[in-house]
Amino acid sequence: MNLNEEVRIAKEYDEKILFDFDDVSIDYEDDREFYIDRRTKYDMNLNIHFVKPVTFDRKYYRYVCPNCQKIHAIHKSNVYIDFYPACFGMVNQKRKSGIQRLIFKGEVMKLPINKIKLITENSKGGNNMRIQVENIKGMEVVANENGDPIVAVTCKDGQEHQFPISKSNQIHICNEFLRSLDLGIEIEFNSFTQYGSLIKDCAAALMIRNGVNA
């Protein structure tokens, strides 16, 4: 994705532009552009990059990845948890860290791939809005309007959060969310049938913890 093209499309379709060009440095290698978003902050203790989006098209946020310096997109339903960027999947989804080439002012460096937390316009106090564990009412695997499998998380306040699980990187994000619930259940994906049972077990454990009648 090219940043100028992203801005052009955002203006054409009346989408949100969430940055100024002064926020982003652009570097070149051959005919390819690489970006550094000066708004990105790195927390050494948490080992997480706090990243702000550049555009939003009502469904997808686009942001400058601090690991590979390219523009990635993430669905709005997946910004509630810390996540590995798309470039992590090209390294190895089974590893907890990877090595990505970084180009800065013509010099090539190798840095570890770290998790990202996207800070959206809905963020409060500098932290991304999260799903509150005590507010979860239920979870199940269902199909969305396109027939793709998702994990639907319903909350007591009527909100529903959707985790797509049709691709490996999406399953990884959902697994990280499930592990963050700290239910004492081993989280892994072997098949959609197995995963559906896993989600039911997690939902049952949450119901007991949150005092909700199943």
C-alpha cells in the first residue's frame, strides 16, 4: 500500500484521515517506499508498540507497521487486543517473536517483531479500548454475513465484538484474546470443529466466573 494513494482514496470516498504528513517520514529503496510514523511509541517493559492509524474506511484501520515500515490494515473488530502485525505471519506464527528487516535512511537493520496496540479515536487515557472480561456474556463460533467463520463475543451492555477466524493470522489474534482471559484452558486451533468446542468451553468457564446463567 502507498501512503499517498491511501490518502487519495480516503478523500475520494469521504473516509477518515487520521494523521498529518508531518507525522510520517518516508524513505526509499529502489522504487519502494518505507514509512516511520513519529507518533508511534514503544514500551520497553511491555514490549509493545503503541501505534495510531493513518486512515479509517468504516471497517478497516490502516497504520504504519513499526516492524516492516509498510502500511497494514486491520478490521475494527480486532483492535481491542494486542496483536502481531501481518508481517509476523510471514516469519512464523508459532514463534513468539521474529526478525524483520528494517530500512532507515538507506541502512538495513534487523530488529525483532513486537506486538502492536492500535490507539484509535475511541481510545481513553492513552490506552486502546478493550473488551472488559467481566462484561462478557457469551462467545460462540458463527458465520458472518459473507459466510465466513467468526468468534462472536457478546457483552452484557449489548455490544458484540467479532473475531474473524478464516485465516491463520486471524486465528492467532483470536487465540491471543482467549489466552488473555486466563481461564486455565489450553488454547490451540486444530480444526473448526475442535475450535468451536474450545470456544464453548471458554464461554462456560467465563459464565461461571462472571456469574452468568448459561
